[in-house]
Amino acid sequence: MARDQPAQENAQKQGADALDIPPGFDRDRLVEVLKMKEQANEKYRGGDYFSAKCLYSGSLEMLERCCLHLTKSDEVWEGIKNNMALCDLKRREWARAVDTTTEILQRNSKNTKAIYRRGVARIGQGKLREAREDLEAVVELEPENADARQKLAEILRQLKANRTAEKDQADKMRGFLRGERLDDTVPITEDGGVRKLHSNENAPLFASWIKRSWLQERSGVAGVVTAHVVMKTQAGKELLNTRKPPGSLSAEPGPQMAAQPKAAERPAEPARWVMDDASKSVFQAWNSAGKTLQLFELGKFEVSRSALGPSVEAAIRSCLDKWLPDTPEQRELYKNMEEIKPTALRRQAIQILGLPEEFCMEEEKEPNSTLMMEMELLESSEFTDLDGDGRRLLNVIKEGKQSQNAPVVSELCTVQAHFRVAKLLMNYALKDTRLGLANGPDGLVLRADRMKEPMEFIVGEEAAAAEGEFVPPCVGECLKLPPQGVTEGMHFEVILREGVPIRDMEKDIHSAYSDGKYTGLPDTSGPVSIRIEVEKVVLACQGPTDRAWKGLESIQAERSRAEALESMENGRHKLLALKRWRRILVWFEEIFASRRWKTQGGKAGDSMYDLQWDDEPEKQFAFDPKRRPQEKIPQLLDFEDSLLKQLHDGELCEFARAHAAAAALLGGELSRQHAHCAVQACGISSIPAEVEVKSRSTLAWRLLESGKSTEALSVLKEATALDPQNTELKDQVALITQKDNETKSVSTLEAMKALKQDLIDSFEANDLAGLKLLLQELDSLPLTWEVASETKIGKEVGMCAKHSDAAVAEPAKSIIARLHKLAKAERPLWVR
């Protein structure tokens, strides 16, 4: 068509003077615009449409900046825009061509060239009715335009053919409903439950992009597909449409619900599933239909209801047995609601699996009835099976930094990353750092914001963040999964078939589960996919062997973090704090290893961080950025005083703090050892009083647990001297004193029982030497009235007091006098 060639502007032929351009800057710029436009025309005639459009864009920008106020500049602007639209048509970029021509028509609604080209672009988009309106407008404005008439005739013929095809298809469908079989559908499942419309019966059941290993169990890889799915009844009513926001197909809310604030509309997301899922948690119809489609193909299918809900019934039953068993908590929850319990539990299981309720809630009464399904395959990805059983799948979307010094994510490192946690099948986002609120035509909507800042968190301590900074702990766990390690710039996705704890999603839910408030509810999200985009990684200090080591400053920074964790949320994160305290103690073990030579006759250096090694430092502690540090447990819990004296005052103070804190957080013998180390350090140098008091108090409790109450009181005696006003210490002393007295009383009772029998035996045998020794031993015991009254030893001692030998009688009389005093002290005051 002659009109589709870029026109040579009359102004270019006649010169700049023909456009009445004033002299000066504007004139020069317009000349440049026309020259650049002519260069674009040359590129177009040469078939280089991309370069032509770039030059047109450049000339348009210069025109809009400098020359729009000149005479006939609108005409030049429309000409350039039309030529840009023509380049888009040649490159089959229909949407851009529509946008460009629409912009022209907003200025000049009678520009027939723009109307014509928009009509052609709409034909390319398949929007024949809109294209017909444009071409009819061209014919009305230019009746002699043969090209527009020809295109219009083609569209009318195509629309007529479409109407005929639709009528034929409707007739066939009506026949199918009467029991007749469609002649243009091909079964793609053995039972014929899924049939593809307008398909070739000789076409393969599997598309070319499918790898054979994706369909084999335990092959080490799995295929994951992404597709838009539309489910309709035979009457055309939509039951499911992934192209529309979730909930958009729900019934209109009642008057009471309509008065409530409307939740923000979530973005529409395509469905995603694992091909040939061994857990059978995806509809058979979806899995089978997806295999027959080529990428970006829009296929139409006829599916029986038996290939939908009934095909996932085994997965629903398994979920009910695993996550919703009959427990006392559940029975209490559904007390007096037994009639709705089965339905409520089934709905809960379906929500855990992420299945659409429309096809799974009730048993199919007519499993042979059919629905119409449209499916557009958008993407297929290969995931690596990390465990070989399909539970955890990994797909590295983009590799991170590969340099030798690139930091690798490890425990306690600081990470900045974007992440998205979504239900696997319906792709419903549970947590997405890129989603933000925006104003839509019908209220608030959630939209992806590429400008949002990533979340910053510490790997392994995600749950200890504040409300607005909370990161699901499962994200930190996923960062440790890739075998090659995770570095800055890496994008990857993990599919967890068994899900993650639902408490991981929000801070308040995590706290509620930790407090035992949701004991009757299942703590699982169901199958999820987690996509992570890592932007920055800062490794945590690994001790004296690390290049980031700053001596005492590093220890104090670690201690500050440990104390902060210990005080958060009423001590909920004590285990995380313990991990930090143990790191400090491991660092001290490394420091001791470097200074042990000083206790063997070496001369101390000038600096407290002069680490002396037998080998070169580079060889003994080679820095390996790919190393993933594992948590270490302190092994050295028995120190010589000479070794502790190698620590300077600041270091010794931190050493004592760490052991005291670890002792308070642990229990049993390990706690006693840590407390003993702290007390030992307090004897070496001046340590803050609160540290020594804490360590002695903990040591006393552990000694009491092991039955050493006297030793515990001795330890507490020095603690009370340091802090005489400490009421907790006073209570502890009182309790341990009581326990000590009880212990002594028990031991005295056992001794007196044994002595009583020995006295009887010796008295009957008239063993004078034995009686003397036994009475001496009895006199040395701490007698109490409770012990004397329980053993009733006074009878045997009284017999000895009447003995004819004075050496036996006198000691016995002395003991009788002691017993009388004890008895008198026990009498009530009114008796005394």
C-alpha cells in the first residue's frame, strides 16, 4: 500500500524556509529533526525497522523539546508518530502500535492513517470487532481508500466464519449433552475423562518440551509448570479463572458484610504444580492437559468432574489423618458442633493443600458430568530433587557472584533479600516483600513494587525480629539448602512439598503458637514454593581466625547481641542467646590455644592480641569464603589459673560474663561447670559484682541439686557479702539452709538407727569396749528431738546408764541429760 511507505515531507523538499521557521536556535533544531527523520526513512526502506524506530524516537524527542511552538509542528509530530506505529506493525508489536496510534487520535481524531494502522494492529491482536470499527471509520472518511476496503472485507468474512464455527460448536455441544459424541475432540487420558478440543488424534500425548526424567520417580529432577486455567460450566458460567484476582468470582456480599471494610484486592496469579505429582495433590485434568500443550499455547478441553475433585481425594484423606487427627483439643474445639465438624475439617484440609473448594468440598454426585476448561501454558522449569524423595525441590534461576572472595550465606550472617512464599497449586502469596498497597478503581489493591527495599535479617535469628521486620524462619532455612551455597545476586526457588509451619508467616501468629494458644490447630502451610532474591550478604565474625576479627570489640558486640536476645519477649529467644554465648566461649578457646605457650616459659607480648602460632597464620588458618561455619560447642571447661591469667582484665570480664550466662541458661552438670569457670575467673581479677553474684547463685543451685548443700552455702556466703541487700540471694540462702538442715537430719536419723541396733547387740554381749565407742559416737552426733523421738533411742541409752561399769554409765547419763533438754525445749509454753 502506497500509504504505508514513510512519506517524504514537502517541507524537506522545499527547504526549511517553506515552514516559516524563524531564524536562530529553533530553526537549527527543526532542521536536525527533519534530517534525522530522513535517516529513519532510509533505515525503514532498507528493512531495518528497529533502527528506524530508534531514529524516529530521537527526532520526536528533539521536536517535543524545542520545536512544538513552531508552525506546522503538529503535522511533523503526527508524521513521525505514524511512522513509529508502522515500524511496530512490521515488527508485529501489535500492542505498541495500538498505543501509538491511539495517542495520535487523541490529538487528531480524523487522522485516517493512524485509524487504519490501529485497525491493522487490532487484527494482529485478534480483536476483529474493534478492527472492523476502525476500518469502517477509514472508509467513511476516505471512501476511495482501496486498502481499507479490502481489509474490511477480509474482516467481515472472518467474522462470519467465526459465527458459523461457534454455531456449529454449540450444536455439537448440545448433541453431546444429549449423549452424542463430539467429532473434533481427542481423549488424552486412558479413561477418556479429559478430551482436547480441535485436536489431532495422531498428535503426541506429551509436548516436545517435556523431559522423560520429569515423568520418572526418583530420577533426581522434576518438572514444574505454570499455566493460566479457566474452568466453566457447559452454560458458560465461570467457576475458576486464574486470570482474575482471587475472590472476584465469589457471590456478592450481604448487606452486613458490605458495610465492613473491603480487603485489598490481591493480584491474579497463574497456577503452578509439579508434573506427575507423587502425592496426587494436583487435579488429574490439569496434569494431563498441561502435558499436551506447547509453550504459550491456549488449549481448550472438555473434562469430566471425576478428573477433578475425586482425583485428589487420597491427598485430602492423607492431610486429614496427618494434620487433623481426632485429639482431645479438637474434640473440645468442636464441642456441641458435631454436625458441622466433618465439613469444617474437610475445608481445612483443602485449604492446607491449596485446592480450589469449588471442586473438592462435596462428593461428586454426577462424576460423569463435564466442564469446559481453557489452559494457557506459560512456563516450564526443571527442579533438582535435593533428597531423592521429592520433598524438597530446588531451581536456581540466576547464579550469584562466583568470585573467590564472594561471601556465602551461613548461620548468623546478615542478608538483604526479597522473597515470596506462596501456596504451590493456586500460587496464593502468603508472604511477598514486593507487594505493596495502591489505590485501584474499586479500592485498595496489592501490586508488585519493584522499587521496594529488600528485607534485612540475620540468618537463624529471623523469629527474634520486631513486628515490622519479621522474616519467616523458613526463608533462612532455604538459604542453607543450595549445595553450592548462596551468594550475592543469586535468585532461586525452593518447593517444599510438606510445607512449613504456619507460625512462620507472621509475628503475632508465631508468638501465639509459642505461647500454646493454638494447640488444637494444625501448624502447617501445606505445599509451598519459596522464591528468594539475594541482594547483599555480610558474614558474621567467626572468631580470632577471621579477617573481620577486632579483638575485644568483636567479643563485646557478640555479647551485646546475646544480651538483647535473652531479654526479648520475656526470654522467648534464650536458645538463640545461648548460641551467641557459646560462640564467645569458643573464641576464648582459640585465644587460649594461641597463648598457652606463655604458661610454658614464653615471654608475653606487648599487645593482648599478639597471637603466636607454630606455623604461619596463612597456612594454619587459611581463609576460605566458601566454608560454611557450623555451630561449635565449647569443649574446654576446666582451666588452670595460670592460663586464665593470660587474659587481660577486659577479656577476663567477658569470659566470666559468657560462662555465667551459659550456666544460667543451661541445666545439670554442664551448668555447674560453666558456673564454676565464672567463679574461678572472679578469683583471678576484679569482675563486676553482678557477674560474680549471678555465677555464684547459679553454682549454688547446681550444687544443691547434686546434694552438696553445705558447699552451696559456702559459695553463697561470698555472694551475700558482695550484695547484702539482694532479696533473691537471701531467699536462696534460706531455702538452701533449710535443705541443708533436712539433709543433716536425715543422715543423723540413719546413723542413730544403726547405733541403736549396735548398742543392743553390744549390751547383750556385755562388750564394754564396744559400748564405750558407740556412746562416744552417739554423743558426737547433732541430736534433735525429731530424730530422738523417731528412733526411741532413749531406752537403750537408759539401759547403759544403769550399767555397773562407770566407764559405760557416765557417758550414757550425759546423753540422757541432752535428751531431757531437747524434750523440754519441745514442750508447749504453757506446760513449761
